[in-house]
Amino acid sequence: MITHVAMVPQPPLLVPGIGTAPVGLRAACRTAARTLSRVSGHWLAVGGHRERITLSGVSGSFAGFGRDIRVSLARDVATAMPDMPDMPDMPDMPLPALVAGWLRAEADAVDVRVELFDEVPPAVREEGRACLLVLGDGSNRHGPKSPGSEDGRAPGFDEEIRKAVSSADTAALRRLDRELCAELGVGGRVPWQVLANLADGADWRAELLYSDAPYGVGYHVAVWERVGS
């Protein structure tokens, strides 16, 4: 049963050496991850991807984002590759899994099983894990210099996301419209709705750690704790 949730965005710039993170964002993500690790070292992570993938016990690199910074989804999985010609390259990992691996190491968690979805599934296997890491961005259309170009609906959309994650409003997350999210370049709809399904029917205490749209993209960091049994 999921009892603790950390919601974070997934920009590569979270990782030192890749980019300059906005003030407070990196610290908020580390705080959220460490909240989970104080409960359990074994996490479940959910994110969005173009296809359905499950990853565990593997390593990957941020080389595709400009720096060969290596991360793993388990503490006992090596990230250093010997300089030998017959050794294979490190496997490519989708961005949500890379960020999950980086946060796992930052919080010194034992392992994280990453479930990536192209659409909200009817069910997700928790397998006894109590801690859920949810990776997803808001709209990428805040302002004229945003990655997706400006859309006047973006600020209102991410304000609604801020309200939902700061109050553990699963109904609001479940109501997110697929077409609107696609138009606004939202990367978090699927994982947020997976969270809504997993958290439904329980009472939650929520704390918002960060919410802003630096560089034209909405980023939200929050932690939820299940109240009662």
C-alpha cells in the first residue's frame, strides 16, 4: 500500500553539471526524495513515455543531455564502465528513469522500480512498496521564450495543478483533459492520473515544496502522506 508520495518534475537541469536549476527547485526535489527514503529505501516510480516500459536494477547515463553522468536504479548496480573495447555501451534510459535514478542516489535509497506509461493503465503493481515517486512536468508553453511557444492557457492550467498537488485533490488530477494537456505540452498528465488512481479513497496530508514555471515550463514539487490506515 502506498503511504508516501513525492511528486517532482523531470528536467535534466536538476542534475548538477548539466544545467543551472532555478533557485529552490533542486533543493525541493532532494527534500521530497529524502522524505521517501526516511520511510523506505525501496521505491516505485511512475512516469510518462511513448511506450509501456518497466525498468529495475539497471544503469544509464545523461550523455544524451550533454554530460556522461551515470546513475542506477539500485544501490548495488555499478555505474562505472571499465575502459574495455568489448564492453557494451550503457543502455539508453528514458528521462524519467534517469531522474529517478539520480534522486535515488541523492536520497541514498536502495532501489527504485520505474514504471513508464503511454496512457493511464487500469492498474499498477505496487508489490508491497510504500513509497511512490511521481515524475512529470506541467505545461511547456509559459511565455514567448518557452519550449512549446506561448499559450495563454498555460498559467491557468499550472495554477490548477498547483492547487491539486498542494491539497492532494485526486479528483482534479483525474479530470485532466488529454487533448488540452497535449495542446499545452504537459508531460505529467499520465503519471499524475496514475497517482490519482493509486491514492483514491484515502486521506492525505499534502505539502507543496515548489511551484513555478522557470524557462517556460511548469514544475511542481510536493509530498503527500497517507493519514490513518
